[in-house]
Amino acid sequence: MAFNKRIKIKALLQGEVTGTTQTLMGWVRTKRSNKNVTFIALNDGSCIQNYQIVADPQTISEELLKQVSTGACILVTGSVVESQGSGQATELHAESLQVLGQADPEKFPLQPKKHSLEFLREIAHLRMRTNTFGAVFRVRHALAYAVHKYFNDKGFFYIHTPIITASDAEGAGETFKVTTLDLKNPPLTEEGHINYKEDFFERETNLTVSGQLEGELAALALSEIYTFGPTFRAENSNTTRHLAEFWMIEPEMAFYDAEDNADLAEDFLKYVIAYALEHCADDLAFLDQRAAEEEKTKKAEQRSELGLLDRLRMVVEHRFERLTYTEAIEILKQSKPNKKKKFQYLVEDWGVDLQSEHERYLVEKHFQKPVILTDYPKEIKAFYMRQNEDGKTVAAMDILFPGIGEIVGGSQREERLDKLTQRMEEMHIPTEEMWWYLDTRRFGSTPHAGFGLGFERLVLFVTGMSNIRDVIAFPRTPGNAEF
């Protein structure tokens, strides 16, 4: 039997195949016997639906059926007939069955019952076989494809920026070091420091925290580019919102100002979410129901007023509210939670960095739609952001989403060499090490802009999951590099 002759369950459910003979392969979700007939629910990962296999012991031996247990992988050939039961239009009556891989029911951890997400994180190598994680990763795939389709259709070029770099784009210093030196006995300089001249790259290097700076170099030649790759932060944050390894989407565009940048980001988000709504309807319907059940376990004040599908449609159908940081501070200062001291971080003075609770208040309570905040104080933003004429703010832009807070961060970049150099010196960023970046301002500089979107934050929003560790296949967090 050639394996490529099988039909996927998704194709079987969509096609006109009644009366034909088909071969299915997949993993057994459940098995039950009734009136000398065995019913097997099979799933092959192509969609969320299981497909019912009917096995007659007179055709398929009892000995063989004993090996068919939850988790086992089987190959089954038979005729597709109209189903007598409810829940499915057709079923497959088995004519031959082969067990490709057994799963000992005494040891297989995914028996047909409800498992906690915490338990499933401990068996991340198996959790994609559950309905929840199958749905999450099919949606993740669709979103990744939509990202590439959106930018390709707009004429952007996909640039692979380096994973190993000598720069820390954010200047935060939370980087994973890369070295081939013997850590037990590293070579030292006369001053007693590690001698990186003897390392592989002959200098200190780290895993990238962002592809933005290199992306800017490409945009100042190709006009419009994007990167979409892994980034790394050695931030010791054990929260539901942080990962040490995550994927970033970072477009950079020459001849764009801050308003162009915001327009692109809004259009992009609406496009990829609409794509998921159209192409992942069954998975999102399942995740919507799952999210609704999870909401019931929360305290009343923590519950979302909108269901998952409603939140997604709200983003797609409404123009994002735009306001400045200064306007947002005034709204927050006058808000009930601030006046009644319900915020964990009270908003008192202009210049404070907004926390997730403030961002979510603006989106979920005040405006009840996504918000684009602009013109942040320069003191709380990165060195490369264009300084506004007021001398106090920069042409930054954050997009805030319900349930998530900040989902996009971007800015018009500082294209003026003197202003950029001055800001780098103020922030103690060594200009001599960044000579290559400054060269783009020396030779043919132009206004340009870009933004960054943490892909897992987007997947988190679209799937309605509450922990970022549940939207990446193998999460990397403090103390956890299993699988």
C-alpha cells in the first residue's frame, strides 16, 4: 500500500466521496464497542474533526482490534457510506486495518478526558494531539502564511536578518551570549578580562533581540522589506506574556512617515486576522467555545465582555482609535480606577511608562476598540526613534489590543545624522561600534519607518489562549529548555 494514496480527513469531509473506497491514516482518539461493532474516532491533524471508522469483528479480527487503543496510529481502508448516526454525514466501513504504531493504554498520558494546560506543558511533545493544541497550531500556520502573503502582495521583500549579531538593538543588555571559548578556562587579557579576540568571531556576540537595525539597511536600498524570524531575550520573566525565544515580524519602509507606518500596521493586522477568520472557521469556533468556558472560571471583573470571535470581528470591522500619549495620560489620570486607586500602578505624572493595565483600560473600557498611541516621551523609548520638534517626544507608535495590551511597537526612524548621534551619546550607545548603521544616515538618508510585532502575541490574541507558552510548540522560558 503506497502511503501517498491516502486521503486526508479534511478532504474526505469536503469531497463527494460516498460510495468510494478510501484509505485513511491517523491517530485513534477513542474506541467503543456496541452490538458487536467497534466505532473508532480517528484524527490525522488535517482538521479538528475526527472521522468515524466502523469495524465489524467478522471483517477485522478481535485480536487486531485489541491493539487499537487511544493514541495508536492506524491505517484503514474501506468504503465511505452515509452515516446512520448523528454528528457526521459519512463514515468509513473498514475492510482492512493495520496498526502502524501501538500506544500502551497503561502508559499513554493523553487518555480521553480533560487535561489541564499545565499538565500538557509538561508533555509538550504530545500536546499537539489534543483538540486545543491542534487548533492553535493550525491557526498559527494560517497566520504565518497570511503574513508572507500580505507583504508579498504589497511588493515587500523578505530579508533574512542574522541570528548571531554583535549589536543589542534595544540597548537593554538582556542577551544570550554566543561563544566557542572553553567556559572552564577562557583565555584572558593582561587586564584579566575574557579575551574575545580568541573567540570564533574575534569579538563578543549574542543571539539577536531584533532584526530591525539590519532591516533598516535593507529598506534603504530595496524600499520596502520585512523580516520574520526568531528573536531571543534573556529576560528572567516567568509570566504568561514572556518567552525567551519568540518570533518577530518587522517591516521597514523607506519613504514612510509616522502616519504611513500606523496605516500599514492597522491594515496588516486587519488582513491577517480576517484571513484566519475565513480559513480557520472550524478551529476558531472550537477555540471560541473553549475561551467562553474559561471565562466562566474568572472573577466577574476580569471577564471579557466579548467572546473570541466577537473580539476578532471587532478588530477587523472598526477603525483603530488614534491619540497621543499625552491625551492618553489625561484620560488615565481622570479614570475611575486611577481615582479610586484600583490600578496597581497609579498614573500621576506625564512621562511614566504605561503598564498593561493602563493599555487594557484604554482599549477595553474607554474606547472599546483597538488603540494606536503616538508621540511617546523620548526618555522611555529607544535611541533610533525620530525626535519630534517639541524636543520632548518621539514619533513612536504602539498598537493596543483587547486582552493583550501592546501588540505592535514602531516608529519613524531618526534619519538625521546629527540628531541620531546626539541621542546615542546621551544614551551611552557606542557610536564607533555602530558605524555601519550611521553610514546609512551619511549616504543617501531618507525618512523611513517600521514596526515590530511579536508573532506569539498575535497568535495569543487570535486563538484566545491566556498563556503565551501555549501558542508556540516548544516554549523557552527560565529553567525550561526541554524537548
